[in-house]
Amino acid sequence: MKLAWQDSDVLDLPTLGTRVTAFDGLAEVPGGYGAQLAWARDRAKVFRTEFAATGTPDSVTTCDLITLPYPTKFGLFRASRAIAPFLSITNRMLVVRWTESDGRKRVLLFEPSDHELGQNTPYFAALIRRTPKPLQSLLTTQHGTVLGHLARLGIKPEEVDYLLFDHLHTQDLRRWVGTVRPQPDLGGPVRPAFPNAKVVVQRHELLAMSQLHPLQQPWYQPETYRDVRPDAFLPVDGSLLLGPGVAVIETPGHVLGNQTIVLNTSTGIWASSENVIAAECLAPEHSKMPGLARWARTWGQEVVLNANTIETTADQYNSLIIEKTLVDPSQTDPRFPQFFPSSELTASWANPGTSPTFTHGAITHS
């Protein structure tokens, strides 16, 4: 499938921020995945010290978007003994603001998902078709919209500089960045809600959208990228320091082009992605959910993956160790790391055995 940016020079645009070289060469470390894991852990310790010295952003605000069902076998990969086939996750957006050295103000939205269009993702569309409408309303809770949250915060859409997703699963960006041709399903031409924003995406994932592997196809909406404005994308290669206390770290595995936002705040260093769905999945030995602690002990596992797509499982595991090593312990309960899942496990009466032991709920910094 031909996509709009393939007829442009968008893939050759200059990147932003400052290159982070701490993790360069990880894939070439000799000795296989075990040797790469040890190397990644050591490099994360080094970068953690460097990153803490870069300063802090002006503010970080967490905005709840939607709580919805998600298969337990994906979210708690192999570890859960819960009888519930589904658990609940809450998708959240982070609004990150910082000041450049020249005084320019920046606004970045992390995970600004358009959930109304996201439900057309093949996997979720099939799940919705199989679920009676009365049950759908019981299992799904909408907390707010991207534009509604920004209005509440006093941020105009044209003030947003960057849109960042850990990966593009389920994302339909047409209403956010606009299209070059009318879209029949959206009623005609689509003007961008965020006219000045660039979508920061790893080049690997952007290129993969034109020829998805069968394992990837249930989770993407590639046809929605056919007509999006090519100049709205800012492809990057690897990890970057975006601003004081704001970095995007390449964390391949869940998808090849996965990336994690890392934030230095008044409560210490945080990381956020969808590599796991609960902080205790990075500390399963402390989990009270059925099966997790026992599974971790039995198999010597440090983490419990979020594994709806298993593109490169060992890479995802190693990326999680980078995330776990970078962050500080929670000030509320130091047994758990300050890893904030972009889709966080949420207790629900409908899903016995999947209530989290610990939740962060939000990152707050000002």
C-alpha cells in the first residue's frame, strides 16, 4: 500500500533535540540476548545519571481518556492465574511542557489517542462486534477527550508542538494532523486539529506501515495513513533528549519502532510506555495478583510483558530492563518503580483476579 509520505522527502527531514548515544550498538553486542541484557542494564545506569543532570520540564499533567477491556493473556503474558479472560486498562495522556534554552515554550502530548476512531482497529472492531451493546457500556468508561483536556488546561491546539506515541497500534491520526484528500468516512476534507504539531515517530515503525507483517495487521489501521499530511511526521532514529528532563528512548520489542518517554520530575525519574500494563509487572515478586509472583520465581523472570504482539520478545524484555533501571522507586511504595504505563491496569468488578496491587494513577509535576 502506497502512503502519502512515500511521494515526499518527509523521511529525510532533520530530527529534533539532542541525540542520546548511550544505547547505540545494543543490537550488535556479541553473545546473544543475555549479553545484550547485561550491556543494556549497565548503559541505563550511566544514562540515568546523565539524564538527571539535564534539569526538569516546566510541568507534567496526566489526563484520563478511557477505561476499556483488554485480554488478560496479552496484558499479563503467561503469568496470570486469574479466571477472568479480560482485565481493564485506563488509557491516559501526558501533557508535558518545557522551556528551551532560547526561551521558547514547548508543548508535547504523549499518547493523545483518538479513541473514537481507534475502535476501528481490526482486533477491537471484532471484539466490539461480539460484545452486546449493553455490556459494552458497562465495561467501557470515557473520562475525557484530548481536546477537552487541553481546553481545561488553557492550551490552544495550535500551541501544541509535538505528538508522541510509544507506538502506533490502534492510532488513527487523521483528525489530529489532517489529510491531503477528502475522507468519505469523516465527511470530506479533514483539517488538522493540531496544525503546528509534528508526530515524533521512530523511522522503523513509519516505514513498516506500508507493508505490515501478518502478526502486526490486527493492531494497526494502515489505510488511515494513506492520505495524512506527510509534513506532519518527524521521523527519528533512536533516542533523543528533547528538552530539560524530557527524553524519548528507543525501546524495541513490543513493536520494532517502540519508544518510551522519560521524565525527570520533582518526585524523581519516571518512564512511560505500554511495554507493561502495571508497575508491579516490573516488580512481579511483590504482586498479589494470582500467579505473578510465583511465575516470576519459577522462571526467574524480572518482568511480565504486555504481549499482544510478539514481534521480538527478548528485545522487549531487554527494553523493559532499561526502563526499570532508569526510573526511581515510588515515593508512595518504594517496592514499585516509577514506571507509569500509558495504559494502566485498573480494578474492575467484572474481572476477578486482575486487580492491581499498586497503581500510580498519574504523574504530576510543576
